[in-house]
Amino acid sequence: MRLRFCGAARTVTGSCHLVQTDGGLNLLLDCGLFQGRQAYIDDWNMRFAFVPKEIDAVILSHAHIDHAGRIPKLVKEGFRGPIYCTPATHALVAPLLLDCAHIQQKDSEYHNKHRKRQGLPPLDPLYTPNDVHRCLQMFQTVPYENWFSLNSKVRFQFRDAGHILGSATVSIETDGPHGLRLGFTGDVGRPDRPILRDPNPMLPCDILISESTYGDKLHPDRHREEAMLWEIVYDTCFQRLGKLLIPAFSLGRTQEILYLLNRLDQQKLLRHLPVFLDSPLSVDITAIYRKHLDCFDDEIRQLLLTDPNPFGFPQLTFITDVEQSKQLNDYPGPAIIISASGMAEAGRIVHHIKNNIEDERCTILFVGHCAEGTLGWRLRQGINPVRVLGQHKTVKARIAALDGFSAHADQLELMQFLKPLLTSGLKQLFLVHGTYESQIALQQLLQPVCGDIISIPDFGQEVVV
């Protein structure tokens, strides 16, 4: 078997790994977008480190764009094989990929105006909504823990990774004189989180490709973060009578915040405080969550016995219409507004920040990582004034952050997930999907357990296993 690391190598984006079996089968584990401020013109997104039409099948770990976001381009450039994923991932990829295509079109239109003034030729987006619709016809679903045969000698199985709805680890088995088992963690979730089940242990394997996103960090305690969320709600909305703005990623983070607010409402703490979810994509994804109760943990299943809608409560309003979103600017009283994007770099949340950032009664609460250079990052860094939609704004609103809502296992949780694999005959471990610093830290932590079997591959590197 031969492996080629075509993305997420010494970086946390663009997950993509080529597996070539001894029988000549070419499999792609993920086909993610390299995300950045100009992702659609990033050279790593424009060119594949392989020939797309030579790929026989894609096995997709989950629906996040940094794992699935280049599949339409793969199809556009000649790939014609099946794309395998779990049923919940299949439900999520359509709205996520269509949203990604629309963003690329808008970005390309904006940048092409500047290119035209500079006498430069226009650039096309990586793909369009039509390309997305073509690729969606090629998806096939495989339930958790069912072995699926790709041919007479190669089969694979998904197991619940506990990261987001539908996320999976992958185990690939090959038969024959050189048969082996290859494991791929995808993104590993966290135990004892609300909504989703804990990560399911992977099958023992000979070769493992593992994520390392938080290989050098520990997350804050979950229950302390939930208590702090209520403290921020109380201080902003009941003490200062202001608006609480929560930039949140549409998939995963938004549903967790809604779930926690629902619990606060059940405790009669929210009283009649209005809550607005102002994001068409978030509304669509929340509806998908309601249809996949099979992915939920025991905590939320118990809640469902008395509350059929764990992501809703009487004072929650879903907003999809643009005009309704604009009307929130003039909403007179305290309220909670949840809107995308989580880094406040695009989407409706930017307009809400622009209209409330100079109001000292208000709070902007970040519940996820903000990449360097984004508006969210600048606000979290304390930069003041800050440029929002072309205008300089004085930051008078309170800026707060709760970083314990991450869906990625931290250093200790990842160590606990990997340890059974390290002590059950593992021969090689490749760390991907992390900064080089986090990978070095995780490697040093794991070496006393498994010795020198750990490698940190670079982009494009090939190994024979």
C-alpha cells in the first residue's frame, strides 16, 4: 500500500489523503478545501496532487468544508467514482457545499472588479452550484459499523467519531499476502459533550492517520463554560439591557448553543428574552439535526422524553429573510442574536456587529476559534478601533470568548482515544490536520507509549506501508 498526503499536512485545513492499494485501487480519504481569506484562488485549491480521473472512490469522514469542500472541483476535473459517507453526512453536504459555492461566486465577483481595474483577466470560482448538484448525485451512504466491500479484496467501515453530526473514523482492510488494516481518525470529537455520542473506539490497525488539531492544548471544563454562558447572558441582557451577539458556525456550534439556551429556558432563567437565529444555513442544518436522532447521546435522548424539540423554545425565532434580518438593527430591547460566520469574517453577523459594536450595553461573544486576520480575531486581540464593512468603529461593546465549545478532542482526550491503538500492534502513525507545533507536542507525548513509529508527513510526501 502507498500513501500520499495531499492536504492537512502540517496544517489544519484541506484534509486529503491518497491511498493506493497493492491491487491498484486508488482511494481518497476526504477532499477538503484549503480555507483562507482567498481560498478560491489559493494555489493549493486550484491544483490537485494527483489526477482526479484516476481516483476510484472517495471516502468522506464528515461534512466540514475543510474535509469535503473540494469534492465538486474533483468531479469538475474528471472524477467519476462513488463518494461514500454516513447518512447524516450526506444530508449535511448539500447545504454546506452549495453555501460554499455561493460564497466563492460572490468572492470572485468582488475580486474580479479589482482585477479588471488592474488590467488583469478575471478568475473563475473553483466551482459553481451546478458543479455541486452534479457531485451530489455520486454520493452513497454507508451506516456506522457496517463493512462495505469496494471489491473482492478491499472493504471499509465507518465508526462514530463524535465530532459533528455524521462524523466518522474509517477502517480500511485489504486481503492478500500483504493484507493490512489502515485507520483514519478524521476529526476526533470529545467525550461528555452535549447532543452527540462520545467517540466510538476504533478497530485495531497496522497503520493510522490521525488528526492532531489540539495536540498541544487542553480545553476548559465544559460545565464551567456553560455556567459562564449564563453569566454573560444575565449580565448583558438582564443587567445592562443590551444585545448579546454570538457569531457561531452553522454546523455544530449553533446547535450546541441552542441546546444550552433551551436548557436555560427550561430552568425559567431566560424568562421572555427573545432569541433570534439569523442564518439561513444554520436554520437548514438545525432541521437536519432533528431528523438524525440516531446520532444523539443518552442525555439528549432522555430530554426528548419531555421536550420533543431540544433546539427550540417559545421565544426563539428563526430568520431567513434578509428584510427580517435588517429589522433586528432597530429591535429596541435586549435580545440574543446568533448568526454566522463564527469568525465574523462574512455573513449577517458582520452587519449586526457593525450596528452594535459602539453600544456599551452589548456583548459580542465568540464561541470558537478565529483565524488570524479575521474580524473575530481582531476583536479578540483587543484592536480598537476596528474596521467593519469599510468603516472604522470604536469598540465599546464588551468582547467575550468561551473556548470550551470546541468539537475537537484536546491533547488529553486525543491521547486517551489513541492509546488503545498504540498498544495493540500499531506499526506506523502519521500525524496530520494540525500545526507543526501541535504535532511536535503530541509526538513527544506519545513517544514513551509507542516509540519511534510516529511521522509528521509534509505536503505531497509519499510513503510505502
